[in-house]
Amino acid sequence: MANSNGAFGLRPIGVVGQAANTTGVTEYRIAAGNTNAIYQGSPVIPLSTGFIDIVGAAAGGTVGLLGVFWGCEYVSSTTGEKIYSNSWPGSGADTNHPVTAFVYDNPMQTYVICSDASLTNEATARGHVFANANFAAGTSGSSTSGISSAKLGVSTIAATAALQLRIMGIQNDPDNADFTAAGIPLIVRLNNSFNSANGAIAAGTPSTTGV
């Protein structure tokens, strides 16, 4: 039976270790003139301008992932009213007011992301735990729901530490347990988080690799 999971990007579920799981977000800013749509569950990066953007939005350079976008608020340039949204549409903000983004940025945060392809069987899937992988469709999403369509790219799974995601486990979900189909919920954390002690890469433009 096929899995019921559709693409939803990264969903926070906990933290590594026994620390309190507050699943808290931090406020950052999006440039009011930023035309790149950012979806709930999308990986985002810090820019050298002091703003954030969706990963892969610009060419050249590499930078650690800041975290996962969960929503924003801004003042509409049309109505003058404050808008709360789970996505940044890429336009429509009054440039006289800040665009505030809410980002899950704890480097030890864990997330669920679904696989973009079959993992063959449970034993093979279990063998991928503690391996690394890149995103599939990391920059896309739905303009209707505002939800990211990022998945974990099964074909990219490898021991390579430079890949963007570390697989930490498999979520126990009876409705999504068909390992022969896409949509297996994998528990991951971000590799080389910008906020981690070993993620000291200067804010700048993102790598387009693996998104």
C-alpha cells in the first residue's frame, strides 16, 4: 500500500539528547524587496546583508543552513494591514515596515522529512540511519497551501559529511510504512548548521548543490 505522506518539507519534532524540547523559533528579517518565495518547512540561509533567504536562491559560494522557515508577518503594501502567513510570497510588503520571519534555528533540532523514492525495504532503510543526504526539490512549494515540497533525495544518501541532512532515525508511522514506495518519514537534523560550533561559514550566498 502506498504511503499517505505528501511533500511537506521539514517538520520540527524534537532535539538531540535530553535537553528541553521547546521547538522555539527565532525572529529574523526578510528583505522587503526579496522576490523569492519561501515556504513553511523550507531550509533557509543567512545573507551577508543581515537578511535571510531560501537555500539555493542565489548562485555561488557556500553557507551553513540557518534553519527551517515556519512563517512570517509583514504589512501589506495594498491594504496597510498586518499579514500573518506560513509562507513569504515574494512580494506585497510595504517597504516602510519590516518583514519578520520565524525560523527553527536550534542546531540540535530534529525534523521529519519524507523520502522522494522507495527505500526498498525496512532493513535497507535502517542501514541508512546515520548516513547523510541532500534535499530533493528543496526550493519549491505550493503557492496555495504555502507548504514546502522539499523531500529527502534517496539517490543522494551517502557517508559524505558535506551533504545537507543527517539521517537520525525513522518515524514510527503505520500509515507511512511501505518501504517500497516514496513517503517514508525520516528523522533528520541539519548538517553544518550555521549556528553550530563547527558551522562557522560566513553569511553569504548559498550553494545550489543538493537543493
